[in-house]
Amino acid sequence: MQLEQLKKLLLEKNSSYVHFPFGEIYMVFKILDKVFAIIAIEENPLRINLKCEPNDAIAYRDIYDSVIPGYHMNKKHWNTIILDGSVPLEVLKDMIDQSYDLVFAKLTKKQKQELLQK
């Protein structure tokens, strides 16, 4: 998967935006101030960290060799996906959706209402 295609998928999420708090090597995607995805843009193939339900995180790691515990993240809740083509696009999209939804669920009621009005 190419960086621009991945970036487009992530920015399609309601109110998501890109931030570079760690310099130009990590593209961080947030909702308000909450991270839901991180792309290591200098890696080849690209790597993305996504939040995940703990049981799903383990299941993805068991199914795909290219899914590993989240690099520099809470390994119970985050996976790193090496984008070498072994994870089908639809599965990757589901993982992105889940990451976004998990972060969105942790927002306050007021924050959720503000985002849903956009």
C-alpha cells in the first residue's frame, strides 16, 4: 500500500487530521487530541500502529505474520501492521475503523456531539 492511499483512508474519518509531534518520520493521525493511527513513513514497507480490542489484537497476530505487538505502544491495545501486502485491504480497513471507533468511544459526550455535527 502506498502512503498517499493510506493517508487518504485515514483522513476520510470524521474530523481526523495529521500531526507530526515526533518529527517528519512519524505521521500521527488524531481525533481532537487522541491518537488513532501512526505511520512510520520511512519504513519500507510502511508500518502503521492501530488501536485494537485486546482479543482482536492477539487474533490478528496469530493470523498474520505481518501483524506484531504495537511498536512503542501498549502491546495489549495496539498492533503494528507491516504493510507488505499480506493483510487484505478489507481487513486493514476494518482495523482502521476499529482503531478510530475505539478512540472515538473514549471521547466525552460533548466532544462526540461536536464531531458528529461536522
